[in-house]
Amino acid sequence: MTTPPPRRRGRALALVTALAALLLAGAAPVAQAAEDIPLAPGHRLVDHYEGAPATARPVPGRGPAQHPYLAPNGRSGMHADGAGSGTHPFSGPLGRDPEVLSAKIAAVGGECATVTFDSGGRLVTVCGTFSGFLLKLLDPRTLDTLAEYKLPQRSSTVEAITRLDFEKIFKDTSGGAYFYLDDRDRVVLADSRQHVLRIAHRQKADGAWEFVVENDWDLTSLVPHDCVSWTNLFPSGVCDPVTSVMPDWDGRVWWVTRLGRVGTVDPATGALRVIRLDGEEIQNSFSVAEDGVSIVTDHALYGFRADADGVPRVQWRETYDRGTGTKPGSVNQGSGTTPDLFGTEDQYVAITDNADDRMNVLVYRRGAGVPPAERLVCKVPVFGAGASTTDNSLISWGNSLVVENNYGYENPSTLLLGRSVVGGATRIDVRADGSGCDTVWESDVRSPSTVPKLSTANGLLYFYEKRPSSWGIDAWYLTAVDFRTGKRVFSRFTGTGLSYDNNWAPITIGPDGTAYVGVFNGIVAVRDQA
């Protein structure tokens, strides 16, 4: 990057400093009671409920094995469990007179992306604001804030303001957006300083809650960290943000960076280990099972294990079609999916590719001993020619996969004035004999950017939907689709306007049957009243 001349640089700095001050001054003070997210005009002109209540029909089969170092399945992270299944064992809303609640976190931003649940059912979430991410403990019924811990501001936020390029924020998956809740209700995340933190929450003698940092592992000796900040606007070195963290079956904390570093932390000793995948980028989270760690880069899918000293070792590597560029609806030129570890005998891993014409769902056999010629189970093209991509994980249950189409979504401004995406969702099943895969159904649901979820307790898939409006109304809905047939069951209106855009945040089903969705200004909850 070329550094501006001193005079121009001084004027630019004054401009961006003033803009930053304006944005941060508009941030709402922390309040205990939840404040509703305001509705944009047009909310009285749209249907608030469509369809009919469902009857719960549990999906047969068993879920992924419970990870020994994660909170119970369905409670532990963005993708619900260590295998990345995107399934919850709780019954979500059935559409019986569902009510909608919301909590505004900040005047600018505030989206609560990953939602987890502690052993008492309280929400533990990270919400993004311009002044820094907020780790929050929320009441599951009222969405009131019980405790809050401020994380450092991401360099992408400073870059967005100083370069007036807000795509920097929308394509940044680092800083704590991916985190997990461990088996002792502690949050483990990597902040924007390239530190891995383990944070507990506890109730004090006066009844108030607080967060407490139990461990702080500094990765800067292994990870380049010359990042943009308000005191370092024109860095000359390399900044490599940490994308995600997950534990393996032995309790090591694995971490990956945007520029292809894969490392581990030994929680007992603090020992750090790292390798580098040269020329490859990691923008997604990763999945873990007893047989190892599955990581996808913008070039290949990997199976990893750690050696006795904790050093990550590649067990196998499989390249895929990464296409010739980044599609609208993708963060980078590569797969947008966190790997799914699935199968009735836990033998498969699935991702999508980035093929130019039509994206493909790819299913592989796991394990270091699989012959290369037998690795690929199937390659299934999905959605329309020239209009297919996803930047969200697949849903996996048994031998089934569900994929949604995010083509056309880039940031919240993409869908203003009644616009939507081409949409679509497809279910694909791996044949019982492993000889290939078949398409079971296709749906026209328009879910621009959410991580959808399946309630295995009631058989419903949940999407966060926006349909085109000739009136220019930007209305958002929680839509339930039958997992068996792909038919719409019901849609419940949640809100209108940019504030209700979920901007890549997942749907999360809570133990009490509530469906939560992170949205641009906070979080929305939908639950049955009847």
C-alpha cells in the first residue's frame, strides 16, 4: 500500500478520526434491561404469519458423539457441536402463535453472532460493535444483559473507517466471532491481539454476574501481528488474524489464522506449536472428532492430528475446484463451509467447492488410510448455473446433508429497498452403500446469509428469510421447512430494515425451544406462546 504524502495524510487522519469519534459516540451505553430493535417503515404492510403450526416429528438417528471438552451438543458453538452438524436436540418453535423479542446491543452494529448456552440455560454470546466485540451473558427469556466483557477492537474496523471501505468488516471472520463453550461453561476464543483467552463467568455474593479471564495464551511469538490500529494506521509488516479455535479429543486448543497457520496450545503447560500452509487462506471455522481435526482452506480440505509434542501433522489433503474468483456471497475464493463430520458410522466429511458455473457439494471418506482413488464419495452440483455459492456450513444428520444458496449477498446494503437473493436450499443423501449421493428435494426458500439449523426433536429446518418486495419493504422472517419433504411449514415476521439483517449470523435453538438469530443491531428471539 502507498503511504499518502504528509499533508494529505494529516487531513485524512483528521477526517477519519472525526468519523470514528462520531460513530463511537453514538454507541449506546451498556444497560441491563433489553431495548427493542426499532422497526423500519412498512412493517404494518406485510404478513406477520404465514402457514400453519407444525406437529413435532423427531428425526430418527443419533447425533454426533459428545466431545469431551465441549459443552453438550447443541450448546457449544456456532455449528452446535464439534462435528459441525448444525443440529440441535431441542425442539424449536412449531409456529403456535409465536412471539418475537429483540435486544438492541449498540446504535452502530451490535450483532450477536455465535450463541451458546451455559448449564443454566443462559445465553453466552459475542456481539460485534465498532468499539470492540462484547462478550455478553444474557437472560434467555428477556434478553437482558447479566454480564459483559469488552474485547479489543478489530483492525478491520479501523481499516473500514480510515479507508472508508466497510467490506473490511463484513469479510472479517476473526476477533472472537467464532468461539466455543467448553465442558465447564467457559468461553474459549481468540481476540484481535492474537491472544487465546479462556473466560469463565460466575455469580458474585450480591447476585450480579461477571466474566473472569482464567487463561491468556499469547500467540504473537508465532503469528505476525503488525496490524492496523488507531496508533498504527500505516503498518509496514504483516497482520495475520486468528480465525477460529476448537479443542481436540485430548483437550489441546487448536487455532487457525487467516494466512494459513495451524497451531495448538497445551492448556496444562501453555506450550505453543504451529505449522504454516504456505499460500493458503483460512476464513472458516473447523471441526473435530475422535479421529482428528478437519480444516478447509481456500485450496484444499485437510485431515490433521497432533503428534506427541502437540505439533499439527497433515494426515491427508484433498484439493477441490476453487474457481477463478470470489463470487458475490463468498468471503474469499474457496469453500465457504466449515467441514461437516457425519455418517451413520462417522466415516464422511463434507464441504462445498467454488466451481465457476455451479457449486458442488463434495463428500469424502475420512481417515489417513483411505486410498486416494476412493476418497471422493460424490460431487453433486447444486442451484442454478452462474448463481450458486454458500458461505455457511452444511447441515448434516445421519447420511443427509442440507445446503443453502447465498449467491448475491455481500453485506446488509445488498438487500435494501426490497431486494433479495435467488436463494434455494437442497437436501442430498449419501447412499447407504456409499456408492454415491442423490438429491432428495429442492426448496425455493430465500435465506441470504444465515447458518440454518435442524431441530432433530421436531424435524424442522430453520432459515432466516427475506423475499423480494415491489414496495421496497425489507421484511425478514424465521421460516420453518420440513426436513423430510422440503416444504415450507410456517414463516414468522421478525422485523423490517437493515437492523434485522442477520449478516452471516446463525440461527440457534435454545434448550427452552426458542430460536435465536443474531441481527445487525443485536439479537432476535422467536418462541411459541401456545
